[in-house]
Amino acid sequence: MRADSGTSTFMHVLAVALVFSLLGLALLAFIHSVRLEDRISTETPYIIELRKNYATDSFEVLKNWLNSQSGIVSGSLQLITKEEALKEMTSDPRVDIALTPGENPFFDIIWIGLDPKQDQEATIQKIQEHLRTQSIVNVAGDHVALKPELAKSLGKIKTVFIFITLLTAILAFLVTGYLVRVYIRTKFEIIQLWRLLGSTEEKITKPYIRIAITHGVASALMAIGLMGLALLALFYLSPWIYNLIDLKNFVLVMLVLLVIGPTLHIMGIRRALNSYLNK
């Protein structure tokens, strides 16, 4: 009997944990989609491509001017040479570049960070106006974070993740409620016995609330473990997506699951017991 009870409890916790892990992954994706636009605007650099064989003196003059601008993050300016770019590209096995000996198709670029606390569009316009007077500049395009197509795409992504998160939240609510009701049904004879012995509703409910908290915490912890395995698989399958994950967001989702797990179980226990005790 105890073995059967232990197996049913484990299956209960596992089933809820599977649903909670889906909810956690959906919530994690939604949080990242919300913060992605901010990350793009704050972490995506503005690129200036220099002409080949530019004068060093002209570069120093441009560098000093850029460093003096209030809309540029102090100390963010970097010069990435064409030699460094070629070395980086050729060292990546996923990139197939056929080059003749001594050939280098890349240009030196200036990499700068824009201050998100200021009007980035105005900063870029000011930079572009100045760069038109500089003969060493080859290309200076628009900042990717300010393109309307990007904002539109991010809006669609957030909408999709909102829908998925809500869907998995409803699924978690329904699955948890059903499994709790099944569990209470197996205890119906004990509950009826307590009622015949004159136990109050509060006294009957209290031990099952403790069990609900235990099951909820166990389900949440197992769900966190399953999420960890999913993220580990993502690390090996798509490292570039894994690198977008912020540890703070993962910790936030962990806390949410640890709250939702016991809460849904307690709600389910109370509803199931009320339906039996009020018959």
C-alpha cells in the first residue's frame, strides 16, 4: 500500500513538474523578449567603417572628437582592425571563406557604445553629420536598435510569448487542480471518518494543506531541474541563443515557480475539500 502511495505521489509531482517546466520556459522566454529591446539599445554598438590605408593622424582626430561627445559612453570606443576581423572569421569552423594568400576583404572599424539615457537618434544624427566631413570614413549606417522593423518584430515576438505563457499557466492550473482532486478522492473514506468523529473543517483541512505545500515545492524544484536540463541542451545545440539568457531572469523564474507550485496546490486542495465537506 505504501509503495503504491509513494509511486502515485511521485507521478503526481512529476506530472505537475513537467507542466511547470513548460510554464517556466515560456515565462523565461517572455521576460527575455520584454528586455531584449532594452538590451539591444544598450548593448549593440554603433559601427563606423574606415577606408583602407587611412591616415593615423586623421583617426586620432576622429577618435578624440567621438570621445568628447556626451551621447557616447565614456571608454566604449574600440578600434577593431581588419587583421583581427580576419583572424576571428577564419578561426570559426562554421564560416567558409575562400581567400587567396594575403587577401583581406575586411576594413578597420570603430566600435562605440551609445548612452541609453540620452536621445540615441539625435546622437547618431550628430555623429553622421560630422562623419560626412571625414575623408577616412567609408560607411556609418543607422543604429540597428532604432530601426522600426526591429521594434515591429520584437512586438510580434512578445505577443507570441505572452500567448504561450498564458496558455501554459492555464494548463498548469487545470492539471494541478485535476491531480489534487484525484488525490483527495483517494482520501475520501478517511475524510468521511473524520467528519463522523466530529472533526472540524479546519482540522480536516490543515494536514492536507501541509501535504499540498510539500507537493507544490517538490514539483517546483523538479520543474527547475528540468528547466536546467533544457538549458543545458540549449547550450550544446544553440550556444548563441543560450548566451542571450540572463542569470537574473532565470533566478526570477525559479522564485515564481516556487511561489506558484504551493499556491496552486493549496487552492486545489481547498476547492476539492470544500466540494467533499459540503456534500
